[in-house]
Amino acid sequence: MTGMLDTVRELAALGGPVVLVLMLASVVTLATALYKLWQFSVAGVGRHHALSRAVTAWDAGDRAEALGELAQSKSYLAPVVRMAFSATPNDSKRLRAEAETRFARLESGFRLLDSVAQLAPLLGLFGTVLGMIEAFQALQSAGSQVDPSLLAGGIWVALMTTAVGLAVAMPTSLVLSWFEGRMDAERVMAERAISTILSPSGRPSAAPVADPVGTLSRA
């Protein structure tokens, strides 16, 4: 741990303020990614087994089985499906809006990750340009007594900011793509569930489920 801290201090000293900003961005990005993983886990993203069974039972016309499976679901989409059970095809827009509201909560923080992925390389390039300016200024000040090592040292220090920027941007972009892929799958699942419930292929084995608690009227 001490060696890692020493390396970080050395990079910050060599790269200057740009590297410090990039390091701060990496810490914020890591914290955001960990929070989103926790949030996805708590919400049950990707874990819709009971919910899928409920939708399948409803599609087959077995209303009692559908309600029983739904009661076992811990998915964040369970309230939307419960609303759909007592809805009509005219309520489809409202149901989709309810689902989008829940998706928006899960997608909070995506804009931050996207900004870091796009700006980190540019910030690193900006640091490189500043470093190159300093290196050539030092070369000009040396006059005829040019030391090649002076120029080489300035260039590699300048290029380090670009490397740090890319090191921050690449994993951030990968993490964001993974999160977005999961949410795309969630939207497909919700759309299928709502469409299936509102237009089931099977005949109901009992009367349509009433809305005893007024879910739709209070939504």
C-alpha cells in the first residue's frame, strides 16, 4: 500500500494538476461504478425468474398461478406487473411510463460515467500539449547548449498525461457499456411482460383481476 501511494505521489508530481484531476476522476468513477453494482443487486436487475413465471402463467390464462408467482418476486418491476394485471390495453402508455420511471432511477450516474469516458482522453491530451509547450520553452532557453536528454525528458513527462487519461477512460467506457447493456435487456423484458399481460394468448381461468387497492388510480 505504501509503495502504491508513493507511485501515485510521483505521478502527481510529474504530471501536475492534470494528472491530479484525472486521479480524482478515477476515484469518483470507481465509487460510482461500485454504487451502481450495489443498486443493481438490491433492485434485482436480471433476476426476474418468478416474474417471468407469473407472466407466462398469465399468458396461459392461469390467473391464480400468476398472482402466486408474482407474490414471490422481489424484482423492482413487480409493482408494474401487478398494475398491469388489473389494467386494460388503454393503460399501456401509463404502464410503460411507470417502468421508465424505475429505469431512470437505475440509470442515474450513467451521464457521469459517460462524461468521464469522453473527457478523460481530452484532458490527458490537454496536459500533453501543456507539457510539450514547457519542453520546447526549455529547449529554446537552452539556446545553442541543447541537451537531447532535456527534450526527451520533457516529452515523456508530457505524454504521461495522455496515458493516464486513456487509463481512466478505457475501463470507464467498458463499465458504462456493460451497465447500458443490462438496462437494454431490462427494457426488453419489461416491454415483453407488459405486452403479454395486456394481450394474453390464453383464456383466463377466472374472472379478470380487480384492482382492490386502487394501484392504477393512485399511480
